[in-house]
Amino acid sequence: MGGGTRIKILEAMAWGVPVIATPLAVEGLGLIDSEEVLLSESNEDLARLAVELCLDRVRMASLRARAYDGAWSRFGPEAIRDAVRQGLGDADRGRFQAASR
């Protein structure tokens, strides 16, 4: 059972901090296991993933970069702006752009 928001995960990713978590912790974010985050169900596997990641600088750098890119491209200000514009529909797009200037 889990609750709350996933903001802490997105904040970590946006700062380029690798995220190692359970699938429940990232549920609904659409993150890609082994590319943007490392996922496991058990405490032992979560600890193992953390140790392995600390020992593999290349994988650490890759995970950090993909996490950062994924967070900003899907949840950053531009993504939010585009989602709002899409929600308002094409007819309102020009009016929204003029009002935001």
C-alpha cells in the first residue's frame, strides 16, 4: 500500500539523482525501468541495486542523464505548458500565447 505524491521522485530525477525504488513508488509516472529508474520489490534487491550502481560509474552517469532528461521532458515547465495548451484546445492556443506574454 502506498500513498502521497511522486514529487520526491521527480525532484530527484530533475536534479540528476538516480532513483532506486519499488514499482509502487513510481506507479503512474510512466518511468522506464533500468533506463530512468531502477526498480525492485524487495529490500535486499533495492540494496543490491544501490551497491551495484555505486560501483559502476558509467551506469551511474547514464542513469543520471536519462533520469534528468526524462523528468524535464515529461514533467518540466515546457511539458506542463504544452499539456495545458492541448487541454485548452487549438482555438484557445493563440489567446493563451498572447495572454502569457
